[in-house]
Amino acid sequence: MGLDLTLLPLEGPREMGNTYVLCHDRLSFDRAYAIFGQLTDLSYIREGGRSDIPEKPTIKAHPIPPQMWVRTYEDEGIEKTREDKYGDELVFVYAQQLKKLKMPDDASPKNKAIKAFVNALPDDTPIILYWS
């Protein structure tokens, strides 16, 4: 089992005050621990000899507001949650922070395209990090 990351960009900062947000866009990274380690602690993987993983996250994520529920389209219909697949509270960063994400030289074309998408967003766009 591995760690995966899907970005759920919101329409803008005004949505952070909503009770429900419907995430239309879903950007799923190809698995890349060198990227993921910039966003979450992966020391348990790094200890296994992966020197390409940062020692600690360089981009700080914040918990979603307490009133917010995230809605996504799934095969079964619209689902709402406040947690990722691991049962941890969802977190978010602003596009301005995510623009600092460093892409490894060998990043997949898909991951480079996701980074280009993020770079095109206004700096104040909230982006929910959904770990699975």
C-alpha cells in the first residue's frame, strides 16, 4: 500500500467560510514521495533509505475550517467528508504556497501538468489536500 495525493482546488477564498464546498476539480498526482514529502511527514519512508524525500515538510498545511464539509462526486453519487482515507482531518494550502512545490527532474508529465495548473491559479485559491 502506498500514499497518494489528490488536490481539490476551490473556486476562491470566499468558499472557506461555506458549510459545504463542492469540489469539481480533482488533480491526482502520480505517486511521487519526493513531492509528497514537501507536504507531509514521510520520515517513516525516508528511514527505509529514500534519500530523495525531504527530512521534514517545507509547505505547511492548515486544517479546514470547523464548519466546512467537502463534497466530491463519486461513483455512488455526491459524498461529503471532513476526513481523508486515513481518518485524518482534511487540510488545505493556498496556491501561493503550493507554487513553491519543487518538482524533481524525473517528475512525470502528469505531475508537471498539475504543477502548471497550480501555477496558473490566483495565489489566494485554497487547495484541499486529500491523502489516500
